[in-house]
Amino acid sequence: MNQKQNPISNLLKKPGAQILLFVALAAGVQLLSGGGILPNSLVYALGNTLIYAIVAIGFCLLLGYAGLASLGTAGFIGVGAYIAYYMMQELGLPFILALAATIAVSLLLGIIVGFISLRIEGIYLAIMTLGLSETIRNLLMALKPTIKIDLNNLKLFGTPVSDTGSYYLILGIFAVLMLLVANLIQSPTGRAMLAMKNSTSAAQAMGISLMKYRLLSFVIATVFAALGGLLYMVHVRTMTTATSTLLTLTTSLNILGGVVIGGAKSLWGSTFGIFIIYGIQSMFLSKIQFFQKNPAFITMITGLLIILVVMFFPGGFAQIVWELKMKWQGRKLKEKEAAHES
Amino acid sequence: MFATFVSTLLSSLLTICITCLSAFAVTLIFKTSTTTNFAQGSIAALGCYVTADLFKKLGLPVWLGVFPGILVGVLSGLFVDVVIFRRGRSVNPVGKQIITMGLVSIIFGGIPLIFGNPESIPFEPFYNAVAAGKKPNLFVPFAGGELVITKHSLICLGITLLVLGSLFALLKFSKWGLAVRTTASSESTAELMGINTHAVTAVSWAIAGGLGVLAAVMYAGGGAKIGVSFMTTIQVNAFLAGILGGFSTFYGPLVGAVVIQLASTCVGFLATVPGFSGITRWNMVIVYALMLIVILIKPQGLLGKPLVKKV
């Protein structure tokens, strides 16, 4: 096909441009809310959703590219949150140091889980990571049942972080991590991971080191999850481990569900999936009076949607979009043929 | 001292029975459908709510009300396999996991809609000794002390042994058991051999749903507060028991379940030793950590056979 392509659609194929567009849109939402056009709670909820999206893009690499299923996400989020609490609230250190500590600890944790993944695979690995996550949750709960960061202890470059500040911080980190993963999956590393996912034996025969890429993918997923926990403490600032479901299996499953219904091999698909699971509920449905009175319906609708998507579109929303695109192109081709014949 | 220790061990009898029933259900589904059923706990909770509702509104005793509850569990299990899994377009194991997770959301949302949101739900054990004017506990003299056993846990032990015993007998000797074991080793080969694998998976899901509800009713009868997610911990322990004991056999997960609960009770008993009183908080951490170490040393589980992977 030698036809001339639209320069704008060409540009939009580059991950950098996509991320820039997304950041501009998300920043626009904040500006509109600052101008009083959109409610503040909407932006707050969007910030929350973006935190889960950060966790999800790391998970997307793990599940969609390396082919490893983990149910330990919630535990890693907890690790990030508790490091944030101890560094910023107890020790009064600035955000940057908390960030460095979170990355360092979760890196180590990721390597450990990566080594575990060399011993066991598949659903066994999933349940094993679930066990690890439960261990971490019980450990954190024993350390401190409730953690809370005071607003004046949250400092970025010496200035306290406001709600607006934390939103931009989340958005910035999301953009950086997204760019990182988007480039990684197109590099030889991403292709090596895909090969490993499809057949470990064949990949090994091609000279791909299982250890290297499994460790790498687990390290990335773990670090992203821990960063999610850190940002959660910056944005929400309080967490009750004993009663909330944040560090339980529910969160790990929600992240897994978001990635699968979005399309495990598509970063934007996964982000959209997370938006469906976390965003729609907190941003829109909770504003409608009917759902405020019956919050149970929201949970049911989410569950139903997940089941329907997995049943009929195993590739998730990314597959729906792709199928629509193919149909559209097929129709255009037919029109062209028809014009040619006449 | 020794009598207290044995008493403490006996106090975990009920949890052991419940975890064993759940672990068997999880294993049955894992082996026939190659997926982990995350809805195991919530289907169990749903059935338990039915029993509790019949008890509260109609005054139906629990030993009778448990049957409609189990029926709901069986139907929910059948629904998952026959309606959801079989209608889907090529659903893979991870997809099945996600579907069971979506089902958890639906049940979590549905229970308050059907049964309301009461503060606490009245419930009774199978044999309500207090209402009959008798003591709920048995006291047996033993080694210079006294053993305390609740009658409820003894009844539950009997039921568990009966149910699991007959299921194992069925697995070993019946035609259905042979079909399950064949499906478990390879579904496509079993299909080629003329086994109706659809029927096998459907019956497995039905049994798993029923066992879950039975376990939930036992748990609630033992004094656990009924809630939407009150079976989640049991379910997680059942998964871990499967890994610890090894999914390659049917009895491995049961051994895992007993080991996990006994280990947890032993660590809990340490708290009564002077100087170790703070250990209760770390109870589950220690048990899970020990378990992770065991699995790292023996990835196929305590009783598992090594997996042979073919290219």
C-alpha cells in the first residue's frame, strides 16, 4: 500500500506523541477544575485512577509480554505505602528520598519474586505470589494497623505538596513510566519477553536467558506497584490496613482484571481497563443519585462487564478496537474496488 | 500444660474441617477446569446467607436449612460452568480466573440487594445445645488436665469425614471418579476417549459449590460473623493448602490444609508461653513465611509429583 498517509495519524502512532496528548488532556481536566468548570472530586478520582494505571502498566508488561501471572500486586503496593509513611511521616524526609527508598526496596523484592518464578510457573506462581502478598499484608498490619501522613510532612523540593501538586506529580510519573515501558516493549527486550511467553523452551533454544528477562519483568512490575503505593500515600495520605481491602486479594484481582479486559498486550488498553474498573465508578457513577443510594449496583455492573468482555472478547477492549478498525478498513477497500470496477 | 496444648490443637478442629472441604473443592475445579476459582468463597457465602435467611424468617433449623443453601451453591457452580464458561469464545485459564473474579463482584453486590444489610445475622450450630438446655462443650479428662471440645466441631468432623470419605470412594471406585481422573490428566485426550468432559466439569463445579456452602454453614455455626467476604481467608488458605500439599493428587491439598491450620494453632499456642505473648500479631506472618520456604525447597508441594514438561 503506497497511499499517502495522514501526517497527524502517522505522528499519533509514536508512543511519545500519544503520551503527550494524554498528559495534555489530563492536565486540561485539572485546569478546568481549577476554573470551576469541573468538580474537584472528579480530578481527585482521576488522580486515584492514574495511580492504579501506573500499577497496571507494570503488570501489563509482566502478564502480556513476559506471560507471568502474579497475584502479589497488593502486597507490593503496601510496601510502597509503608515506606512512604516511615520515610515522610516518621523521619520527616523529603519525597525524593522516599521515592529512592521505595525503588530500592521494591527492586530487591522484585528480584526475590523473580527468583521464585524460576522455580514455579503458571497458576502455581500466581498462588505463591498471593501467599507472599498475604505475608506482606500481615507483616505490615502487625507493624502498624493505620498509617497517615500529615499534609505539612509532604514536601517536594522543599515546598509542601497540595492536592493539585500531587495530581501533577502522579501524571508526570505516569507519563515517564509509560514512555519507558512503551519503548521497552518495542526493543529487543520486549521481543525476547514475547518469545519467552510463547514458549520457554523455544526461547531458551534461541539463546534467551529466562533468568534475565523474568527477573527484569518482575522487577519492573514490583517497582511500579510500589510506586503506586507511594503515590497513593501522597494523594490519599491515609490507609487502614486492618479494615480496607486495598492490600487484599481484591486489589490484585482488580489490577489483573483491568489489564485483561483492556487487553493484556496493549498499554493504553490496560489503562482503559483500569479506568473501567476504578475510574467510572468513582468519577461518574458515584455522582448519580440512583447509584449513591444503591452502591451495590456499581459492583454488580463492573462484575458483569468483566465477565461479558472476557467471554466474548478474550483480547479485551484492544481487540474490540482492532476488530472495528479491520471492519472499517475492509469497507474502505471494498468501496475502492467498487469505484474501480465502475 | 500438655492437656492445654492438646486442647488448643483440638480448638482448631473446626477450621481444619472447613479448610479441608474448601481445599477439596478448589482442587476438584483446578484439576478438571485448570483454573483457580476465586468465587469459591463468595458462592459459599451466598449459600450461607440463604440458610441464615431461612433460619431468621421461617425459623427453619440450620440442619434442615443447610440443604436449600447447598442447593444454591450447586446451582451457582453449575451456572458458572454451563452458562458462562461454555458460551464464551475460547476462554483460556487466565480468562476463567477473571470470570470467577467478575462473579465475586456480582455476588458481593448482589448479597446486600437480596438480603439487606443487617448489623449481625442470627445463626445456630447444627445441634443447638444451648437451646436444648445442655452444655455446648465436652470435657474429657486427659493427662492430668481436661480437654475441651465443642460439640459443634465434633459434629462437623463427622460430616466432613463422611462427605470427603464418600467423595474419595467415588473418585476411586465409580465410573464418574475414573472420568474425573482422566479429565484431570488431560481434557482433550479424555474427550477423544469418549468421556463426556462437559458433564465431568459441570458436576465438579456443582460439587465444589455445595462443599463451599457446607463449609460456610459450619464456619458460621462455630460463631464466625456472617458477612459478604467472611469466607475469603478460608479460601486463600485453601489455595495455599493446595500449593503446599501439591495439586497433583487429590489428598495432597487436604494434608496441606491440616498442616497450615495446625501450624497456625501451634504458633498461637506459643503466645501463652511467658515472653512470647507478642507473637499473636505475627501468627500468620510466621506460618506463611514457613510455607513459602517449604514451597521454594519443594516446588511441587509436600506430596506432589514432579511435573514433566513436554515441548
